Amino acid sequence: MRISIIAALGRNWVIGNGNKLPWHLPADLKRFKELTKNHTVVMGRKTAESLSWKPLKDRLNLVVTNSLEQAQVKNGFLTVKKIRDAIAVAEMTGEQELFFIGGAKIFEAALHLVDRMYLTIINADFEGDAEFPEIDFGDDKLWDLKAAETRLPDSKNAHELHFTVWDRAFGNYKPVSD
């Protein structure tokens, strides 16, 4: 099973502000839906709250939380205590690709387990209180750029978008501990 992260971030690594996206970009939302549809998505409690506890349609919605029990969450979500538990649930369902969708704490905790990252880089800086974990794409590369597509601003998308796909570089192991 492939383990992936999917995220949109500004040039300054911001991914959220006040538990909301600091932008509205239909092109990115469409890409997100196309990539994650019929797959398992894993999020933290705050991300589930930002969705108003409305599960994403046509996806298995898992919430990593220690503060809520299953009986406390809305129908359409399953709770797990750890990142590894989410991966185990996805494996039991025969999932081919699991997606970590946020927020910042989930991305940071899962990053060492991830095979692929689908990152939308928004060509702007944003005010925010949540950031994607900084990654060194420099000389000691842990990640290889596999695909990149630029989308220019239009009447519905105010910013230039760079849709990128990054795979963990060959030979870089993933630790087995949490």
C-alpha cells in the first residue's frame, strides 16, 4: 500500500489559519477530490472539525485523536488513536493508497512513513497559524520530483498553482517506530 500526503501550501509553508484554508482555489479542490476519491483519508481532529464533521464522500474517513471516542464523532468517521492504527485499518480494507490530509501535527507525525507527497504549491505567501513541516529539497535529497504542472491564475483561481508529485528517493528507508 502506498502511503501519501496531499496538501496545499503557500510559498511560506502556511497550510491554514484559524482552522480554515486561507484561500479558495477550485482547481486544487478538484485535484484533491480526483486523487483521494475511493481511497482512505486520514486527518486530525481539528481537520475533521474544519469539515464541520461532514465526511468526505466516497472515502473512508479516519480521524486520529486521543481526545474523542468513536461514540462522540459523527457518522461517516472512524477514530483511531495513532497514525499506525490508521495505516492498519487501511491495510485491512485492502487499500491501495492511503492519504494523510492534515493538519500540521498529522503531517509532521506521518512524514517519516510517507512514500509520496502530492503538494500544491501556491505562488503566494499567506497569514496563518498552521504550517506544513519544512522539508529540505536540497543536495541530500530525500525526495525526487516525479511530476509538476503549473496552472496560471484565472477567474476562479486567484493564484498561480504548481501541482507537484514527490516520491521518497530510492534507498531512503522508512523507520518502523512511531
